[in-house]
Amino acid sequence: MNKLCISVVTFCCSFNAFANIEKITVYGHRTGLIGESISASSGIIGQGEIENRPMLRSTELLELIPGMAVTQHSGSGKANQYFIRGFNLDHGTDFATNIDGMPINMRSHGHGQGYTDLNFIIPETIATVSYQKGSYDVRQGDFSTAGSAYFHLSDNPKHDQLSITVGEDNFYRGVALGSTSIGSGKLVGATEWQVYDGPWQDINEDVNKKNALLRYSRDSEQGNLSITAMAYDNSWNSADQIPQRAIEQGIISELGSLDKTLGGESSRYSLSTNWQGQNLSVSAYLIDYELNLYSNFSYFLNDPINGDQFNQRDNRTISGGTLSYQFTANVGDIPVNHTVGTELRHDNVNKVGLYNTQARKYLSTVRQDSVEETSYTAYWQTQLHLSQQLEATLGVRYDYLDAHVDSDNSLNSGDADDDLLGFKASLTYLFTDNLAGYANWGQSFHSNDARGATIAQDPVTFEATNTVDLLVKSNGAELGLRYFDEQQFNFSAALWWLELDSELLFVGDAGNTEASDASQRYGIELSAYYWLSDTLSLDAEASFTYSRLDISNNNNRIEGAVPVVASAGISWQFAQQWQSSLRLRHIGKRMLSDDGSKRSEPLTVVNGLVSYQQTHWKAELELLNLFDSNDHDIDYYYSSRLAGEPTEGVEDNHFHPIEPRTVRLSMSFLF
């Protein structure tokens, strides 16, 4: 092995969880995928890096992806805010996520299209995370415009463990992870429990998160079988985003709240199975999901008497599965690998609703619907080994989405359907064993909320309104290089371009997203990893993006767009049992208005970790927001109204601060 080795994990080398696999032993964060990847912007994250990354929230797992930033604008139980390739993804639109063959993004969700809540994932149970920025593989479908990530659960944890973490603001977390052999198979079980009050002045978050996992897997000559059950339940109070003028007028502090009754509860229960044979891969899943969320972004703008608090509910079951088959052939002297597959997903949304509330008490219904959405997919991808240096990949994907909406307003009920045919192509050229070049082009899409595809009358103003397309296409391309020095250095660079037929933008006073104009983005991404010795390594990642709406006037800025995301870190094993990590994250000034006149301040935060490990135990100290920065996790610019202000409200910057410096101590017992 070489100096790039950090910590051993076993990884199934395939982009999709269902593809035919080749087992390879890798170490830590693996981006030197020369000969294995079809682009310069893909990579694999191992458990070795996950366990050595200081994180305020376990949902920051996606921040391990170069160029991805993860923040929060509300309570800890709510899905995070995600930023990548110039997108403010809100809670997940335009970035697809998948775990153990199950989609995580929610269609026609009560709070936002593509809602991606990762709170149900126990980080210790993840073997690897494989990611692809851009959409150049036919197995990338809905929401994969900016990229996708696949979480692979561990079949064989390297040890059983019992971990306890305590921290400031009444943070307590306990994790139990164990495995045992049952006949020719293995049973893995894990539980997680977390409570947290947060640093807020006026509320206690009162987080009460519970997770459980039970997974059976078996390897045989015919293939690998896994059956997984997961359970998640959470409740919390929210310190929500607040207006800058409330701070300046001394009404609240930066850690204060204007509405002290916000929060929610959510649950997710799932059962999935996967079979991976020599050529055939099959998966199926069933998910039961609920969300009950209370928010207030505009305070007294819409209702000067009762206030603008609203309740969003979502109650659904999701079922589906995939089938793929791999086979090889020769075209003359050229070896060709083919992958054909099909996917099915059905969302049965029993109730998705928006209600006016006061202090979590029901006042009136804005809109309540039931939605059924079914998607059908077929794809074919061909990989041609044209020479020892040159490889080409060609793919075609067909998606059909059918939706039925049953609304409390019959004018907004109806049926909608849409389909898309998308093509993808990639070239990989090996200049040397250590240097590869890539050229990629691909079409992808995100789905819009089905309610927007059948709406006829605005539920608030009762005015006639236009429908939106059910599927929105994107086109993207990328040129990249990847250099991999087996001894010390690993570098990748990608120059990319992306256009989207309709941008989804966050609407502050409604707490959701709505379709806007077409958009264009292009940028450059750089990642570098340098191992100075067996015990000391450095890394740096940066993404620079130019983003504009495709309209011919000066109001063409994309609200929420991020021009710069950067991170850097140092890992140092300064003694035999001692390990340390120091990480810096930077998010540049975000665009807050479409004319470019309003921008946020940048965010910069540093986190640190020191650990000491013996054979059967490990102690860990996390220093989060080490320099006690008071930057903002998120900023929005819109109108709101405080008590006594003009009825038309006041335009202002609304933000959620990052949490002050906090210290956490963990003790793990390893068996």
C-alpha cells in the first residue's frame, strides 16, 4: 500500500448501489479513481474519513463532498440547506441522494420539492459514500441536475462499539453498533439516541432523536443478499431565521427568537432488500414517512392579529425498486460492457397540507391535498474500451412521471404526466498511469411539485394561475483532469457548464420553492490532497461559479446563488495513539436579490478534533466553531412585518446565525 492510506474500509466499486460490483480495499477519502471513474468530479468517501471529521450535526455528512456546503436555517430536526455548483439547493432540489437503494429526496413535499432529510442516517453504519457532481451516468435520474450521492451501508463493521458523547447546551448522544454471524450470513444492528437544547436565548430546541437499524447480509457464489430495516423518530423546537432590524432595535439578540412556538416532528420507517449477482441486480423498498412542521418567516405581514405562523404536513408511503443487468460483448476487437435497467417508484401522499396556525393551534386551512405520483424509468449504457488509453461511455435514459392530485379545491385537482428522453456521453483518456483526462456531457432533470402541474386557482388570492411543467430538463458538460501520485499527491480539476430549463427559487414568506426562469451556470472546481508523511496530510478544495437567469434584463441574478465554496484541512497523527484534525469551511457572499444589490456576508468557520485510541477504547474531543465566529448559516432578503410596523412590511435581511463555539467529548468502547 502507499502513503495515501488513512484508514481501511471495504468499498463496492460501483457508482450505483445495484450495479455488478468488484470488491476493492481502499483507504479514507478516495478520489484517485483513475481507470474507474468516468469524470474528474466523482469520488468515494470511506468510514475512515467520516469518523475523523468534526461535525456539528451528523447530517453534515454531505460536506465531505468537495464543493458541497451544508448549513441550517431552522431547528436541528429539519432538513439542512445544501449548496453546490452555484446552487442554493434549499433542502435538496437538484441534488439526488440515495441510501441502500432507496431514494431520499421527496417529491411534492409539504415543505419543499426534493426535500432531503438525512437525520435518519447513523454515520457509524455507513461504509462509503460515492458521489458524482454533474449527471453523466444513466443511473442518475430525478433531482440529479447538480449531482448525486449514494450512501452504502456497512455489511461488516470493523468493530462493535458503544459510544457516548456529551457537550455544551445539554448535548447528549449515544450509539450502539454490533454484528454477529448467523449461519452463512451476518446480522448488523445499531441504535442512536440524541438530545440537545441548543445555545438559543429564548427557546430550548429539546431535540429528541431516535434511530435504529437492523441489517442482514449474506455472500454466496451466486451473489450478495441484504435485507435492511431502518427506523427514525424525532421532535424538536426551532430557533428560526430572524430579521436584522430586530437585532439592531434591541428586540432580540442574535440568538433570540420572534416566534417561540416553532418546531416539528418527523418519522421515517423503511424496509429494503438488495440482491447483487454476477450480472443481475435487483432491489425493492417500502418507506413510511411523516413530517409535521411549524414555521413563521414573515411574523405579522399577512395576519396582523394572529401572526403568520403556518403548519406544513406530509404523510406518505413510498414504494419501488430497480432491476439492472450487465453483459459484455465485442464489436470487432473492441470489448464492450452493457448495462440495461429499469426503475419504478410510487409516492402515495395521503395528506400534504398547509395550514394557518398560532402557537401551534390550528386556525384555518390554506390548502390540503392527496397526491399519487408514479415514475417509470428505462436506461441503457454502453462502455467501449477503444484502446488501452481511451474509453467511451454512451447512455440513454427514458423517464415517465404520472401524477394525480385530489385537492380540497376541486379547481386544483387533476391529472398530469410528462416524459423525457435524455442522453449522456463520456470520454476518458489515460495519458499515463497517474494522469487521466475526461470529457463529459449529459442531460438530466428535476421534477416539479405535482400540485403546481394541476393548479388553476391560487389558494390564497383565489386568482387564476398558470401550471408548471412536471419535468424540467437540464443540459450539462464538463472537462476535467485527475492526477494521482501513489506516494504523496492527488489532484483533480473540472471546468463545467450547466443550463436548467426552470430554476426553483425559495419563497421566504411561504416557506417553499416555486418555479422561475431558465438559468445558466459555469464554473471551475479544484481539489488537492498532499501527504507530507505517513502521519501528516493536507487537503484543499475550492469551487468557483458564475450563475445567471436566462433573461434579457438586469434582474437576472439567481437569488441564493453561491459564487465560492472552499474548504481546507490538516490531519496530523502526532503520536502513536493520537490523531488530530483541523478543518476550515468558507462560503462566499450569496446573492440575495435578483438585481445584485443585496448580498450576504461570507461565512467562515473552523472545526477541530483530537482523539486518543487504544485497542478497546477511544476518547475524542471536538472543538466546533473554534474561533467563535458569528457569521450566518443562511441569509434571505424579503419583506416581513414586526408588531407596530407598516402594513406593507419592511424589506430586510433575514438570517440564521451559526452556533457559537461548543465543546463535545466522546468516549467509545470497541469490542
